[in-house]
Amino acid sequence: MKLEELKDCLLSIPDADLDNFAKDFIRKWNITPTAIQLLEVLDNIVRYSLSCDLVVQFLDMQLKTVMLNENITMEELEVHAIWRNQMN
């Protein structure tokens, strides 16, 4: 799957497998999501149990791919994850 297709693919997942709250974040993505956008959705999905495990695994794989494309590590990315401070 091309990253340009990811947004539409995720938005087409039934609400039972990916909650509409998570889809609201996805709707705000660029055509090609950035690593920080993927991480924010993943964090919210895991924290609030908004999807099935398969979606979490799929998004995690996509995040790793985008991180490679952006040449960024998780440690570098976490610095920009400002919502994590609000979650605690």
C-alpha cells in the first residue's frame, strides 16, 4: 500500500474496528501522514482502546516505515509528542 492511500484506507475501516474518535484525528492528516501524525493516532488508540489489535499492529508498521522515510528515531519523535505530557 502506498502511504498516500493510508488515510482513505483507515477511514473506510468499520467503526467497530476503528472508533470514530480516532478517525477524527486521521481526517486531519496530510495526504501522506507524517510520523508525528501516526504516533498521535497510535497513542490515542492504545490509551483509549479505540481499535482492534490488527489496526494497532498495522499503524505501528506504517509508523516505522514513515520514520525511516523521515530519517527520525523514536527518541527524536517523542520530543514533539506534546500530547503525552497532557495524558499523565
